[in-house]
Amino acid sequence: MYESKAELENKIANLETRLADLKERLARIEQSEQHDAVDHVDEYMEVLEQEFASLREYWPVALQELRNLFKK
Amino acid sequence: MNETTATATSIAVEQTPKGNWINWLKIAGLVYLLLVAVSTIGSGFKLASGDHAKELFEFASNPLTGLIVGTVATALIQSSSTVTSIIVGLVAGGLPVQIAIPMIMGANIGTTITNTIVSLGHVRQGAEFRRAFSAATVHDFFNLLAVLIFLPLEIMFGFLEKIGGTLANMMVGADSMSMKGLNFIKPLVKPPVTFVKQNTEAMMGDTAAGILMVVLGIALIFMVITLIGKLLKSLLVGKAKDILHSAVGRGPISGIASGTLITVLVQSSSTTTSLIVPLAGSGVFTLRQIFPFTLGANIGTTVTALLAATAVTGGNAVFALQVALVHLTFNILAVAVIYSIPPLRNIPLVAAEKLADAAVKNKLYAGGYILLVFFIAPLVLIGGSQMLGV
């Protein structure tokens, strides 16, 4: 059974409306998560003082990969 | 007590209304010291070099060398505000603007090392590291691309120098080489600089006194900018939050504006760009969403050099302002040109994502990249250009 052109256009329009609605709802959820993350900015500010801690975190990982490189 | 807590304690910020007043007074005092430091560098450099400032910086007359000096100095100090303020001071002392411009561009590249190092802290979390590292390096790639586009154009046409010169003359008056409009700074800054100059000159010869003044000025700028950054970060974290909240879901222009504003408030582009790293690392913000914030940081950071230029008096005042305006113009043009042309805009994004993919597979790429871009490549380029006598 074939659908008429009008029926298909109607279905597409409905889908597009539904899609736009879903996109809007997703954007709202994402923005809500972003606002929550921004609320923790002061905690991140404290972490920024720890550049050397970042290097300390990285160093053993890099060293391990270097060892693996020479083991091969 | 770890290092961070110790540092935070040493510059404890009281968040009571009275404490806030005291902290704002401290900031006013520190800004004054910044102006004194810039002026001290200018006077010291002039005293030490006499009329030979250009010859002293002959080694940096090659724009590539100037660029690399700016990059490495900023990467080592991890503060473009400090380096650009020092450059403004040196221009006040007679360093030619043409030599200073590549250095200023180099400072833009060098400052990106901080957030890249911060992103290494996520190294043990695969996907988080990928997002954090790409969020950090997108700033690097943007600044490298900006220099690749604008440095050759500047060498060929000197357009930034011309724009900066025109703007500086418009601001101070073409008929005058002293900053008439900003003359209220002069009586405030001059007495301590004269005091330092007279005392150092009394102790040693002109050259040694000048060098000592430059060293004192650099040390003072470094100290002042570090303290201002710490104080402003503590005082304005709430404001930064408000700005970020207002930018959420508002598109790239708002992102650029908020990145600029936050950087102006905290007087540090590294703080803004590093702040973005954990936000992107958590996956809540995408790379494309945080990209405009990092661009705003580039624009916002130029305020420090402009502020520093207000401290300069005398014949070179207009040149100091010119180089500060070149810094501003360069960053605004880079954002306008690169961000508004989609193929150019995508280059830093794609490069950052590709490098992050590689760094997740092999963490050595991350460290190797930092060493290569900020230290090895600059030294090789300097060595090569010196050997070839370019």
C-alpha cells in the first residue's frame, strides 16, 4: 500500500517537529549540566595551582611507556 | 600541607566586606608597583644602553629569533603578562618596536604551555585526558596558526606596526611624544623610579646601575603579576562564575566576550585557558564550545601590557603604547580572521583532536609535543638561523 505525497509530507513535518523538540530538550539537559559544572569552577581554580602535581602525575605514566617502548 | 595549600595560605584572602576592601587596596598597590616596575625597566635599559639599545638587541633583529625569545621566555616564566610588560618596559628604554613585535607574538605562543601542563594531570583517565588535552592544545594550535599567518605579513608589510603606531598617535596626540592624556600617572610613578635610579647610580657606574634597575624591574613585575593573579582569582571567582553562567548556550561571540572579560578580571590568560581544561575534560563542554573562550583569553590578556604602557613617560612613551596596541590588534585580528573563516577555524580544532588521539594511544606524544614546540624547535631554529647567519 502506497502512502500519498501529502501523507509523507505530513509525516516528515511531524518528525521534524519531534526532532526539534528532542534537540531542544537535549540542549536544555546539556546546558543544565554545564551550569552545574560552572558551579564547581572555584574547585578547579585551586587545581590550577598544581601544575607540578600534573607533571608528577604524568611522569610515571610517560616513564612506563618509555620502558615499554624499549622492551619491544 | 601541600604546595598549593601553602601558597594559598601565604596570600590568604579574607572574603568579609572589610577584607574585600583591604584586598582591593592591595591590588591598587600592586598595580602601582607594576607601573613603577615597568618604568624602572625603561629607565634602567635606557641608562645601561645609552643610544645603543638597537645594537644590544641586534641578535633579535631576525624576527624568528625575536619570536623564539618571546616564546621560550614566556614558557619558562609561564606568564605572558609578565613578558609583555617587560617588553613594554624595554621599548620604553629604546628597544625598537620592530624587534619587540615578534617577541610579543612569541609570548602568545609561550603562554599556552600552562594549560597544556595542567591537562597532563588527567593522563590516567583515557577519554577525559583526550578531551582535556585537546582543549588545552587547541589554544596552542590557534596561536601557532596566528603567528604563521601574521608574522610573514608583518615582515612584508609592517601592518601591525603601522596600525599600532596610528592608534598610539591618535591616543597621545600626533604632535606630542609624551602621553599627555595619561600624565596623572607620571607624578605618581616618577618619584620611586628616580629614587632607585639615584641610589643605584651613586653606588655604581651607569651601565651597572641600568642593568641592576632592569633586573629589579623584572623581578618586581614577576612578583607583582603573580600576587595580583592570586588575589584577583580569589576575589573574582564568583564573578567568573557569573560570566560563565551567562555565556552557557549563547554561542561563540558570547564565548569570546566572556573569555576576554574573565581574563581581564583575573589578569591572566593562563588562568582562563586552564580553567577550561577540567570543564572540557569532564565532557560537559565540547571542544567547539570551549574554543571561543580560549580566543577571548588571547584578547583579554593584552590589557596588562596596555596598563604597563601607561607608566611610561618621555620620548619613548608613544612607542611603548604602540607595542601594547600591536599586541591588542594582533590578537583581535587573529580571532577575527581565523575564527570567521571556517577552513582556518577548523585547523586548530582538527590538529588538537588528532594530537589528543595520538597522545591517548601513546602518552609520550604529550610530553614530546611540549618539549618539541616550546623548547627543542625554538632552540634548533635559533641555532640554525645563527649558523646560517640569517
